[in-house]
Amino acid sequence: MRINNVKKIWRDGKPAVGAWLSIPSGFSAEVMAHTGVDWLCIDMQHGCIDYSDVVPMLTAISTTSVTPFVRVPWNEPSVIMKVLDAGAYGVIVPMVSNRAEAERAVAACRYPPTGVRSNGPNRALLYGGADYQKNADKEMACIVMIETLEGIEKMEEIISTPGVDAAYIGPTDLALSLGLPAVMDNEDPKHVAVVTRILETCKKHNVIAGIHTASSKFTQRFIDQGFQMVMLVADRSAMSNYVKAEVGRLTGWSPAKPSAEGGQY
């Protein structure tokens, strides 16, 4: 079976740097897969992506050695199983708030008798190999997000749940839960303290700590701090920020203004 390169990186004690996909396009996914990152996450929660987009995006990523993950919309076993059958090598499950919810996510990622995943790997056989069912449990990554107030209070029981491979921090939802503005690269002491607690709890239970960032400055900071799963950039923001920066370098020309109807031309 094809190994999960990200889990191998983790086993070697190294950080895995990734990028986020919110644009529903196989071509843009393929472009992002050729940028040198270790993993890509297809975002079904907040991106403009549904299952019919996920399959060609996974297929495009397969042209490279990049590990494909999917952030599912919710902790729904049928959706988790379906994206794994499509060839995702792990899922990121949002807003996991307690041990029961963590156990639910883990069970959906594992075949019986360990879990409840239904047999029918579909495209995953093509990507993972003919012995997929025999070896999938150890290669699939179950990554739970800690970002709710309850999740913060119960991080110990979530992170210590058997089968959880990584705990991933959504900084803006975490900030909102703490009564702070929804800032991504957040330096508020209250936010920093909780992020540090999650990292320390992950280390205590030999679980990978992951986090979203919006800049290489913070990506590097979290790698140096000990996070082994860090998101460097999202496709949408990378495109927008690059073009805006290039526009800003031009002289003797002014960018178009929004029309009276609110459109941009």
C-alpha cells in the first residue's frame, strides 16, 4: 500500500508543512501540489467545494507525492467514509468538543473491529493499492480540530482519545471562543496561552499538534515551537495577495473601482 508520507514525516520527528484548497478546481489543486508542500487539505467546510469537486481534486494531487487530506463539513461518519473512499489519506474534523466526538471521528476512519468504517474503498484502491483494506487503518490520519470553548476545557480527553493522530487548531474559531476578535496570526496573550496548552497536551500524549497560519512568519514560529503540522498558505489568499502586491507595484495607472451596483470591473 502507498504509505502516508506525512505520517512518516511525523514518525521521523519532523514538521510537515501544507497548504489549503478552497477553490473547486482540479487544475488549481494540481498547481498547488507542485509547489513543494508536504500536504494539501481540500476544504469542504468553508471552501466552495462539494464531493463532486473533491474527486477530481484528489485525482490531480495524485500526480505528485503530496499527501491529500480533506476537511469535512462536520463530524459526520458517512462524509468521512466517503472522502476516504475517494482517496483522501486523512480527514480534518472541525469543532470536536469532547471525547465522545473524538471517538466518533476515529471510528469513522477505521475498519472493524477497531472502528465502524464501511468497506468500499472505490477510488482509494487505485490510489492506495490493492492491499488497501489490509493496511488502511495505520495510514489514514484522523485529525480533530480543537476550537470551541468546550473543546478547550476538555482538550485532555480529546487529545488522549486512542486513534487521534493529530489535534489541529483553527485560530479564528479559537479566538471567537475566547471572546477575542477572529484574527488568524494571533498574538493576544490569552490566545497564545491556549495554543501553548494544546501543544503541551499533544506532546504529553504523543499526538501531533497542528495549526493554521496566514504567513510564513507564523508558520516558522510554530515549527520552531514544536508544531509538526502547519498550514503555510491557502490557494485563494495566495492568488489574491500576489496579484494585489503586483498591482501595488505599478505606477501611472489606477486600479478599477467598484461599480455603483457593487461589482468589480
